[in-house]
Amino acid sequence: MELSVINIGNSKGIRLSKTILKKYNIHDKIEVILEKGFIVLKPKTEPRKDWEKAFQKMHENGDDQLLMNDVFDDETFEEWK
């Protein structure tokens, strides 16, 4: 694929089509990776974005309780000594 380098203010840039943006899940940011002889554009993802809000909502709803004990009744810690 060939793209033209265009003027953007005092800088230069390229335009990516809506199809490419959608296909590669590019939204707000990309990561630019400079390799020997190549420039790689990679979607920048934030997999934990808004987790804090979700956890707060879970707490407010009482949905943040343990589903099972983190220590079993018959468990001993002798093997860890």
C-alpha cells in the first residue's frame, strides 16, 4: 500500500483510511516502533482502562466479595517453612 506524506501544520504526516483504522482497532493512539529500515505502527491499547470505576461500582453493589476462601480449612503452611 502506498500513502502520500502530507503537510499538517508545520509537520508532515500520513492519513489512514477508516477501513484500516477499524480493521486494526486503532482509536486514539498508536505506538511507533522504529526498527532497522522500518517504521511499525501498532495500536496503543489500554486493557485496564476504567477498571477503577468498575471496581468502585462493584463495591457499591456488594459484588466484590470472595467467591471462595483464599485459605482452605485443612490447609497448613508447614510446607512453606
